[in-house]
Amino acid sequence: MNQTFTNIPSLLTKTNHLPTPFFVIDEDKIENNLKVLQSVIKETDCKILLAQKAFSCFDFYPIISKYLSGTTASGLYEAQLAHEYFATNNKKVETAKNLPDYTDNTKATGCENHVFAPAFTDSDIQKIVKICSHIVFNSANQLNKHYDICKKNNVSISLRVNPQHSTQGGGETGNHSLYDPCAPLSRFGVKIDDTIWKDESLHEKLDGLHFHTLCQQGYSDLESTFKVFESSFGEFFSKLCKHKNNIGKTPYINLGGGHHITNGKLHEKKRGYQTDNGYNIERLIGLIEYIKQKYGCQVYLEPGEAVVLNSGYLVSSVLDIIDDKIMPIVILDTSAACHNPDILETKHDYMPPIYKASIALTSDLSSPNTCRLAGNSCLTGDIIGDYKFDKKLQISDKVVFGDMALYTIVKGNTFNGIPLPDIYKLSNNSITQIRKSDYIDFKSRLGK
Ligand SMILES: Cc1ncc(COP(=O)(O)O)c(C=O)c1O
């Protein structure tokens, strides 16, 4: 059995009485991931941030903030969440309770609160500068528009660049073009032919550079990306770093997310199929050391997935089974459309791992244990996928999905009025509920 499904029998016994569907997030597994990330921090003095877009269950921020330097947000609301709950002293920032009375107490939390968005509105930026320590702009227009207010509020400013080096079409992870910020016509990051590079004072305006190009990838894709980054932007970055060092400031480079550092066995093509190649942490450490020495800068990484990889489950039940000549169709009390939209967004390139089941191969179609798992919504395409189970599924059986902490809870929705799964925390062998879902989740977004 792979690393995703250790301890499931005991988890199922503990949760037998709970109504499905529900997520269980295993805090000990998150801590194991954090220890792996900590080994990189200890060796290199780099800083690692939690990318909240992947996972924002703030009950886990105290443990995450013991290991990581801060968070990165995709806009005001995630930044606000980090401001309220992510503090190195593991205490909620009391003054943040009364938001939107934004007070400049970010530094009091001892944590860094970074934010990036393709564009910021004027009204958001006024709040962001009060709670964020670092901001990443996506264009010359945005930098110039919001530069003064950031400077005035002592927010560190960087610019996202686009190395235009696609690594997601093959290699270690297969085709992820949906998640490739280097794809043609990408709106992400300033490219090398942008007129911004003619701005003679740019190295003075910026405190650092940022790129994000990877998704569930191994070390070698980072290395090839960094080489291209250097050949395009290295000269400018050297100038920026020299200038900052001369005035006694520490410049930085943020290498984004998508580094599957905690993946002992890298996924191949789809999550669920695995190879024996673990992430090459030694070479990552070597690259960070090289960058630090060559440029005299701080290095940041901002993974989301790697922090919570293989730390969550979604437990669901079989509601009905429809006979079909090709294979039985199993209706679950969960839904790809509502609880796991990545399945549909990727057109089933991603299919989640399931306990005691494997993704069905053509040769499995004749097996009585092979079935189509479908969601309980009206969408015809609400199909989770075809799986072969160890035993033929029956009505009321539990189906346990693995690796469910990342990009699931944050993307959940109540289409069709389908309830959001409750959320439980598993810690020190005991289960506690951290969120109960109800009708208000559905209703409150639709009117007063
Ligand atoms: C700018 C940025 N940083 C970090 C991340 C986190 O990536 P991951 O969860 O794949 O590590 C993302 C993901 O889309 C991103 O867009």
C-alpha cells in the first residue's frame, strides 16, 4: 500500500459513527511534511511560505507557523486570514479580530504575509498595505500604480517575471498545461521583451524578483527554469542585488510553488501512479546555496501542496448502484463538481487515489469489481472516474479518497445545494470536528 493510505482501518473505526461525507486532516502527517521542509530551511537558511491557495484550514496554522516563515496569499481575503491566524507565537492576533479596521501590526505577529495577484484594486491595496509585509506585482502598470502607497507603508516590493520556459508538457509529471504559467499568452509575469526593463530606476524600486512556473514537479524542472531565468533576467537581478546590498538591505528571489519536496515518490502523469524517484532535496539545497552565494540574496519558496501532501482524506458512502452493461455506476454522497473540481478541470488527467482501489485499466473492464464512481449532482459529467476495487462495492460501503487536503476544501462549492463535507482534525490519535457544514453554507451566498 502506498504512503497515502497508512492507518485507514483505524481511522474508519474511529469515524464509523460520523455522517459522510467528511474530510479528515491528519496533523501528524502535516508535521512530517513540515519536518522535511525544515531540513531544507536548516541547511540553507532559505525561507519557506505556505501558499494558502492550496490549503487554508486555519486550525492548522499554529503547527505550520512553528516551521515556516509565513504565508503567501492570492489576494486580500487570504492575506486577512493569515493576518488573523498565522503567528509565530501561535496566538491569534487579537487586534485583527475587528477587521476591516486594518492596523499596521503585521510585524507584531513575527510572520511574513506575502501577496500576489494578477492585479489589485485600489480599495484592496489600501487594506493590503496595512497587513502584508511583501507584495508581488504582475506588471509595470500595477507596480507604477501602487508603488507609492506600498513604499509609504513599508511594504517590500517585488515583480513576478515569466521565464517562458514550459516544463509541464512531459518530463517528470506529464501534461499539466492548465497549470502552466509559461504557456503561450499567459497573463502571468513580466516577460523579457517588456518595456519595463528600460526603466533605469527599476532596480531601486524593487526589493526582489519572483517566478512561479511549476506544478507537482521534481528538482530538475526547477534547475532548468532557473538557468533560463538567469540567462534572461540574471544581469538585472545582479544589478538589483548589488544595489540593495550597497544600501544595507537584503534582496530576494522567490522561486514560487509547485516543488513536490515532500513527495518521497514523485507522481507520474496522474496523482495515484507513482515512480520510485523521490524529490532530490540535496540538489535543491545545492541550488539555493549557489543562488545565495552568487547574488547575495535571500531565497524564498512558497509551496502549497508540499506542505499538506498526503495529509487528508475524504470519506464518502455509496448511496446507490445503477446497473449498466458496461460497468456498474456507483452514486456517492460526494461530487467531483462540488468537492473535487480538479478532476473535471483537468478532464480526468488528475484522478484521486482511493483506498483499496486502483484506476481501472482497459484490461480491468471485465472485472466485476470495476465500476464508475459518480457524484450526486445533476451534472452529467460529474464523474469521478473508473476504478477497480479489491471487492465489489455495495450500497452503504465507505469509499475513502486520499491526498485530499490540497486544492479540495478551498475549492468546494454548493452547486445543486449539495452540502460541503464536514471537516475533522486527526491529531495524537484523536478526532475533533473543526467545521460542521449546514444549510446556511448554501443559502448565505444567495441572498440576505
Ligand atoms: C504564485 C503561486 N505561488 C505558489 C503556488 C503554490 O503551488 P503548489 O501548491 O503547487 O505548491 C501557486 C499555485 O498555483 C501559485 O500560483
